[in-house]
Amino acid sequence: MTMKLAALVGGVLLVAGCAHPVSLEDLNEVRAAAQTAQSAANDAQRVANEARQLAQGAQSTANSALSAAQDAQACCDATNQRLDRMFEEQVSK
């Protein structure tokens, strides 16, 4: 962060030096803008991390639901097979 801020301030000084001398007020404005941008970036990272956690939770829930659905389908298939066998036994008598 400090290196980025120093590079930003240095770049602004270089560009601003061509136009007029840089005042302490100018430096403070640049510093404030950099801090605001860093704060916004930190907030965005926090929100992205929260979204990732929510997505991982949703994926886990979806995986559990898929597993339950597959188990229910297997049970249904087994029940249908038993019923088919019972029907065939009754028809063959």
C-alpha cells in the first residue's frame, strides 16, 4: 500500500511539476484520494469474499439436494422393479 501510494504521489508530482509547483495541499488531496480509492477497493474485496462464501454455501446445498434426489430416484427405481416382478408373478400364475 505504501509503495503504491508513494508511486501515485510521485507520478502526480512529476506531472504536476510541469504545470506548477506542488503544494502541501495538493499532496494532501492526492493522499486523500488514494486513501479513498484504497478504502473502496478494500470494501469491494470484502463484498467479493462474502459473495464467494455465499456461493460456496449454495453449491454445498445444491450438492446435498442432488444427492438426496439421486437417492430418492434409486429408491423409486427399486420400488418399480419390485412392483414389476410382483405383477409378472401374478400374471404368470
